[in-house]
Amino acid sequence: MEKFWVIFATSIFILLPFTCNSFSLETPTDRRVLVLLDDFAIKSSHSSYFNSLRSRGFDLDFKLADDPKVALQRYGQYLYDALILFCPSVERFGGSIDVAAIINFVDSGHDLIIAADVNASDLIREVATECGVDFDEDPSAMVIDHTGYAVSETEGDHTLIVSADFIKSDVILGSKKITAPVLFQGIGHSLNPVNSLVLKVLSASPSAYSANPKSKLSTPPLLTGSAIALVSVIQARNNARILISGSLSMFSNRFFRSGVQKSGSSTKHEKSGNEQFLTEISKWVFHERGHLKAVNVKHHKVGETDEPALYRINDELVYSVEIYEWSGESWEPYVADDVQVQFYMMSPYVLKTLSNDHKGLYSASFKVPDVYGVFQFKVEYQKLGYTSLSLAKQIPVRPYRHNEYERFMPTAYPYYGAAFSTMAGFFIFSFVHLYNK
Amino acid sequence: MAAPETSTAAVPTLYTNNTLRNAFGGVLSFFILLLIGVLAFSIRLFSVIKYESVIHEFDPYFNYRVTQFLTKKGIYDFWNWFDDRTWYPLGRVIGGTVYPGLTLTAGTIWWLLNSLNIPLSVETVCVFTAPIFSAFASWATYLLTKEVKGAGAGLTAAALLAMVPSYISRSVAGSYDNEAVAIFALIFTFSLYIKTLNTGSLFYATLNSIAYFYMVCSWGGYTFIINLIPMHVLLCIVTGRYSSRLYIAYAPLVVLGTLLAALVPVVGFNAVMTSEHFASFLVFIIIHVVAFVYYIKGILSPKMFKVAVTLVVSVGLAVCCAVIAVLIALVASSPTKGWSGRSLSLLDPTYASKYIPIIASVSEHQPPTWPSYFMDINVLAFLVPAGIIACFLPLTDASSFVVLYIATSVYFSGVMVRLMLVLAPAACITSGIALSDAFDVLTRSIKFQLPGVSSDAEVDEGETNSDTTEARNDEVKAEKPEEKSKDRPSKKSKKKEREHVEKPSAKAKVKTKAEKKRLLALPLEASVVSLLLLIVLGAFYVVHCVWAAAEAYSAPSIVLTSRTRDGLHVFDDFREAYAWLRHNTDVDDKVASWWDYGYQTTAMANRTVIVDNNTWNNTHIATVGTAMSSPEKAAWEIFHSLDVKYVLVVFGGLIGYPSDDINKFLWMVRIGGGVFPHIKEPDYLRDGQYRIDSQATPTMLNCLMYKLSYYRFVETDGKAYDRVRRTEIGKKYFKLTHFEEVFTTHHWMVRIYKLKAPKNRIRGKTMKSKSKTSSTSSSKRSGTKRNPWL
């Protein structure tokens, strides 16, 4: 019996993080951020990135990655809302943190930013792999682009590359267009095309490849062209967001400030797009943008206001839900014309687009199909960049009661007539038969 | 108590005080019937005494749940009950798909008791409904047999029925199933039919229709009545026994009975639409034609009648042919020829196994084995032929009905085990007739060969003495001889009465009667010996019935016991598992299991199930069967699409419980494969053999049922020895990827698994176990791809 209790307790322990999502519905934006660094020099060399975070109200807590006192949670409570790993070379985290702890941190709904670099440690690679990103297996490989490199004073080995191949999503990258290309120097990664959770935000140009720049290329590189992802984001099923970049230096002050000119191009930008790109994407990762909530799911019969325990077939009903988007400070009505509701029993019987009133209220009115069973109101809203909305509400649909059918049908009057005339005829016949002697 | 009464009643052997004797006989019969009722009730209480007052098996749990609903919500809500907790997500319209007789009966009893301020729980009422109705059934048997062969045979038949093991098996306390009340309704309907046939009274005909209505309410087996009675009517017509009594017994039954039957929601238009009912309408037409012919015959002269007959026959034949052709065309146009699968499997016993695995998979739909006849009706099997012969001496309308009843029920019982239950009353009636007649003949022979005139008393004395020596102060046995000695005088008095009417002269009657009886008499020694043998036979029957009631048929099947050298072991795993579900899962969670456990899960655990014992939707059951026979991932997808949270399997390998899911698994494969052809039975068989040891096929070893049954099984004894299959299992160490074990009962009989949630993240492709060499020997990336030796 004891064994079962242990199993039971452990299963609860494993499930607990899933059940208590860390986003409070009121303010989904992260507040406390733990930054793990290889050494404190990064704190100053990447200060503008950190300052932009701090200016947006984040509480940054800098720790060395191998600090033995570092901990993500205490007494089962997470101490931080997000984690930034700027420690590409760490072989072992200090304290109680290991790969599993970081993964659990994500699986309980927290956000993560990983910046890897050339010679990224196995630890960082493992975390990335768990999230669905495969860094180039060769640890010293870098992304090289002989046509799309950044023009600089020294010719170099073309590892400082320029890319402007962004994902086309205003939600992730902000509505303001990023005009200047982004400087990147580091390792590339690939994504599994069947993985629907991971998005390539910044990809390399078609002429890029991933190889060790110092050794001679003996075999064709495995990662080539725009299949190489430079920066990717992952939105897990519990809406935890992860940013994975193959370059730590792209966050640095130097890259933020430097001008950029793509080889073969005459336009020279005063300032690289790094700052805008990384700031905007951090807003997305830290849920300042693209976070939806659905509240007040209601349904009732047309003309009524109370929610019934079950519907009857062919009832007319109204379904409504309010959807809001988090703007960073407050919940704003979410306006879209592609939210659909399904009336679902093994397959959707009704699929209807919800109309909205621009104040966040989405509603649709439809007729219950002529099929009884246990239905669900389902809203499955998955839009690029937004957190996924998945609402399901079970509602049984019953057939007519015995006294809800028509009592007298006009088409049946011949039958009524036949029945009653037979009865009358029989009565007369009996009467005549019995008393006619 | 009864012995002195008999002697006092028998001392004045003269027929002058016939009325007194009749009165005594009546009172005695009443008390005997009362005792038979008590016997029928009490012999069924073994299950409560040995186990506990609990609902048994599978279907009774559903009936219990429905009764609870009825008592809580009232009859209209029950009628319109749409149950959203079974057959998820289809739901089930309970009110329209259930035979409401049993539920309404128990609900009424409960309501009556409660309004009398007897606060019994619904469960208690349900548990004891079956024993109460078996007492009613034995009284109905008395009524039926009395109409056929007199009160003596009636009492004997009632006593036999009160303890026939076949009936006990379906009506022990706790066996709260339709059959509990339906057998009473069946016998009572038949007895009223015979009563009407004998009296020609419209009153009884109306009662008969109402009894038939109650039967229709109670059980799908009502089709047996509505086919057997027309058969009997047809038999009577064919054998030239048509009478107005027959007409009154039959015509109101068809008209009123069909109207009433159509009122039951589950029957509805079936009462006029399905082939099961066609026979009754056909015979209804025939009896009218015959009645008309008899009427015409009465008013026409013989010559005219002949002319009329030739005219009508030639025209009538043409019309008949046309009508029959239309009928056949109508029936043939429906795919199953208008017959439901269960009825078809009655007519063609191989039908189900060929076409409908879901019917064939039910153990009670299998044909019985020979030993089960001896188990279920015991010595009655030998007495039945004698009873049939007795029915032919003389053959009356009523006794021809009994012969027909026994003949058809023997056939049906040979098709399905469960219809042994229909055979049992017929066997009791015929055996009762046989026993009663045998006693009659034997005691009469003894009486007339003993010296002395006042032989009656001595005979009775001797008989009771011999009985008591045989009987071992068993209450049950003490009653039997008693009743035998009783029915004899009452019967004789009847005979005397009859003769009295025939022959006015009392003296002449005495003489002729005595002569007649002398002629019929057997030798004294032979009579005594066969009397003793009959009593021994009866004693055997009683002993067997008590044994069957106590040992064989009282187990509630949700609690199992086994007796070993260490003592009694109780396996209460089912309730343990259901209680776990009830207390540890969300109220709207869906539990998937094979359909056998559906009713219990909804009733005991109060959780929504996907399929249950009401096997109305073959596709849905096939879906679950397919999931159970699929590998883990495919099964997870099927279950996930049905919103299933938990999967329950029954596993007997640890304690040797043979009716577990692994033994039922081939049916899941067959039923699943019947709808989803990618599941193929041969994939699960090695050379046509079903096995789970190391010779088993990979499909078998990877299917969900195998994995859920045997997950961590090797941890119990280190060898993973399955006690049911008597072998070590084929695959001992494996992990579950899409399911996690959440609960396993004490004896591992029920194992509950939870579907894992979909992964929060999707992992990358890179193998976790990266070899250290690849990281150290940088830029040797291609080396890992190619053969390093080249």
C-alpha cells in the first residue's frame, strides 16, 4: 500500500507544476528575472540590453552560472518568472539547477532566453534540444556567409554575418518595421520541420553555411542556406515562451551600437537592427505582447439569459466569450475576425465564426443540430505569435421529451378520422347486433 | 404439523363430507403454498448470508442506478431520461431503451414501504426484489399447473420451481435483473391464458393481456409468449380443437396485448413492425377465418356448406397467395429479414458466431453444455419425459400447451445458456405433473391392496412415515412429502365429484370405481419400492438445489472468495478500484474500459464511461476494442479523441482470476477488426493459438491490452508467471510512454492508468546520449556518419 502512496505522491508532484500555471491571469508579464552569466563582465558588456529590460520594469537578478547558491525555487515556489541564460560555456550549473530543473521551470509556465555561442557547452545544447532546437553538432562550427557578411575594417572570415530575413509577424517583432539588418556571429541551429511549436524568427541567407571557419572544409556542411536558423522562438503548449539564439554577442552593446553594411550593398545603416529586434522579441518572450485571455464563456438560449444545464435538439442558442490581449500594462480588447466556435461531438457539427463588437465580446448564435449527445463548445484559436486559446465546455443535448412532440398533426387527420369512425361504427354495430332481435 | 391433519382429514373416507374435505384441502393448499413461498424466498438468501446485501454482477448495477434515478426524480423524468454519463459522447436515452418493468416494480415497492414509514434503502429493496418475485413465480406455477392437471400437480410443480437451480441462478438476493420479475410474468401470463382457455371468460382474457403487458415491460423475452401462444392456437385449430374459448383466449390477447405493448417506449412500433410479432397476427387472421367458417357451418346445411367451401377456398387461396407474396417481399426487403440479431441467432444458432461477434462474445449467449442441464434442472431432466406422457393422458387444450411449451423451450435452451431460464418453469411443470401422477398411481395401488377398508388413513400414515425416515429433519424436505400426501386426497375428491355428476347411483359408483382401481393397480411391493425411489429422487433434488443455491449461484461476482489451506481469501478489488475512481478523479472524467465494466463504473464510481453492457452501438465498442488492440501511441490517440482520462483494465494473472481482459482480448480484436479492418485477428495468434508467452506475436506483445495488463508484473514474483494462462509472459520489462499507472488494486485485479498529457514541448532530434568522442574529436562530424573503418 505504501508503494502506491509513493507513486501517487510522486505523480502529484510531477503534475503539480502543470496545474499551477505561473501566469497570473491579471498580469501575465514577467517581473522577476534571473540572469545567469559566465562571468560578470557580460553584465557591463551587454548593459544596454539589460537596461532596456530594467527600464520596462523587470527586476533582474544577476548570478554566476556556477554560483553554488543559485536556485530557481524554494519550498516548491519559483523565485523567478523568467530565466536568461547568458552562459554558453557553462558545463555545470551551481546549486540545484540542472537541465531537468530548467525544463521543469519552463513546463510550469516560465519563460527562458538562451544565448549560445561557438563552443557552447553540452549543457546548453541539451537544454536547447529539449526545447526542440538542434545546434550544429560540431561545437566549433559557426555560421559563415561569404556573400552576406557584414562589411568591416578587416576582411575576416565572414563569420560576422548580416541577416534581415525576419519572421513576418507583427505580434512577435512589433508593428514597427525593422529597417536595419541584424548582425550575428555565432553558431547556427536547425529545427525539425514537423515541430509545430518552434518558429524560426531570424534565418540565415541562402548562401550561408555552418562550418568550422578555422579548418578546411572537407565534406559538405550539414547545415546550409536558409535552413539555418539564427534565432528561434518556442511557444510551449502551456504558453511558456523560449528564445534561443546562437549568438551571445548579438546582445552586446558593441553590436547594438555598431553600424552595419551588408557586403555588396551600398546602403550603410548607422545602427544595426539588433537593439530593435532583440528588444521587441524580448517583449514577446516576456509576454508583454501576444498574450490572450478568454473570459466569461457564456451560452444560453436565444431570448434567455440563464445558462441551462443541457440543451434540447433544435434549440437556438447564443454562445459568447470575451477575449482580451495584454498590452504590457492592461488588458485591451482583442479584435480579430477569425475566431471560430465549434459545436463538437467527435467532429464539429457546427463551425461558426464569432462576430465581435470591438470591445472584446465575441458571440455567435446558431441552432443545435438535430442530434443528441454530449457536445462541447470548443474554441481552438491558434494564431501565429499569440498564445493559444483552447476552450472546451461540455454540454449535453437531449432529445425531445415525450410531451414535446406535436399532439395533433394536420397530416394525421385522416388517421384520427379513421380511428374515431371505426369506434363509432363498432358501437353502432354492437348496439344493433345486441338489441335487434 | 401437517401429518396429524392429514390423518384426521382422511379418517372419514366416505364422500358424504366431501365439502369438509375440500375445505381442509383448500386450507392445506394455502398453507403449503405459503410455505413454498417462504422456501422460494429463503433459499435465495444464501448470498446475503454468505456475502452481504449487495447488488450482483453487471446488469443489476445498471438497474439499480436506474431505480435510484426513478425514486429520486419520479416517473416522468425517468421516462425522458437522457443519460450523458454513458456512451460518451453519444449518450443514451435510457427512458426509451430500457425495459421499465423491473425498475418500476422495485420503485413501487420502495415507494409503498416508504409511505408506510418503513425506511428501507433503495438498494435493500432492489436486493430482495428477486427472491420476492420467485415466491410469486412459484405461486403462478401452482395456478398454471392446477389448470392443467389439478391442485396436486400444481403444488408439486410450485415446490419444484421454488428451488430449481436454473431459476435460482438468476434470482438470488442481489441479482436485480429483468429476469427476476420476468419469469413470474411469463408463468403468470401462461397461467391466465390457460385459465381463459379453460373457462372462456373475457375477464381472464383481459387479465391475461395485462399480465402480458407487464411481461413486455419487464423483459425482451416477451416475444416467446407472443410466439408460443399463437403456435398453441394454431395447434388447437389444426387438431380440430377450435372452440369459442380458444377464440376468447386468443383474440383479446392479440388486440389488447399489442396495443399495450406498443405503449412501452422500448417496444413502440416494434410491436407491429418486426417479424417477431408477425406470427401472432397471422394466427389472428387464421382464427378469424376459422371462426367465420364455423359460424357459416352452423347456419348452412351440409350441402350448401360444401359448395360454399369450394367457392371460398378457390378465391381465398388466390388472395392468400397474393398477401403472402406481398408479405414475403416486404420482409425480404429489409437486410436482416426483419429479425433482430438476437432472434436470428435463436433460429440459426450459428448466426451470431458468424456475423455478430458482439452477441457471440457474451458468455450467456453461448450454447449450453450437457452438464449444465444436470446442474440447472437436475432430476427434472429425467422427469420431463414422464410428464410429457402424462400430459397426453388425456390430451386437453391445456396439457397440449404444456407439451408445446416444454418442446420449444428445450430447443431455445439448447441455443443459448441464458434461455435455460425459460426451460426451467416448463420442466418444473411437467415434472410436477409426472411426480404427482406417479404418486397418485402408486399410493392408489398400495391402498387397494392393503387389507382393510379404511385404507386411506393407513396409506397416508405409512407414506408420511416412510417420508420422515428419508427426510433428514430438513425443513425443506419435511414439506415435500407432506404436500404429496395432501394433494392426493384433494385430487381424489375432485375425481369423485366428477364421477358423482356422471353417475347418480352412489353404490354402483363405489363398485365400478373399486374395480377400475383394482385393475389399474400395480403390485404392492413394486409400488412401495418405486414410491421410496421417487422420494429418494426428490431428496436428491432438494439436496442438489440447496447445494447449488448455497455454493454455486450465490457469489455476487464483484466480491470473489477462494478457499485455500490458509483459509478464506476475499478479493474485493473491484469495489476498491471503483472507490478509488470515485474519490480521486474529477467528476466529469471519462473512464475507458471494456464494455463489461461500464455499468459498474457508472453505478459504483459515478464516472462517465465510453461503452457499457448495453451494447447498442457496435462501432463505439469496436473503437474501444481497436484502441485496446493497438500499440500505445495509436491507442492514446483514439482515447484522446474520445476525451478519455483513465483506462481501466481487469487483470487476473496474479491471483488466477480467469475472466479477465486478457482472456476476453480476442473478442476485442474481433469486434474491433469487424469495423476497423487494420486490426486483424491472425496478427495476434501464433499458428492459430492465442498465447502471451515468449512465442506470442510482436503485435500481441505491443498492444495496449498486453502492456496495461502486464506493466510492472515482473516486479511481483521476479518471473512474471501468469497464473491464469499458466505461463511466463513474453515481454517482462517495458516502459509506458503514453500512459501512466495511477492505481492498482490489492490483488492487481483492476489496474487504472491515466493518459499522459500531450508533451509541453517537442524535443529536438539530437540524441541525448552524445558520445564523448564526437565532442572531443572536433570536426570529425562526418566520421560518425560514415563507416569509421573505411
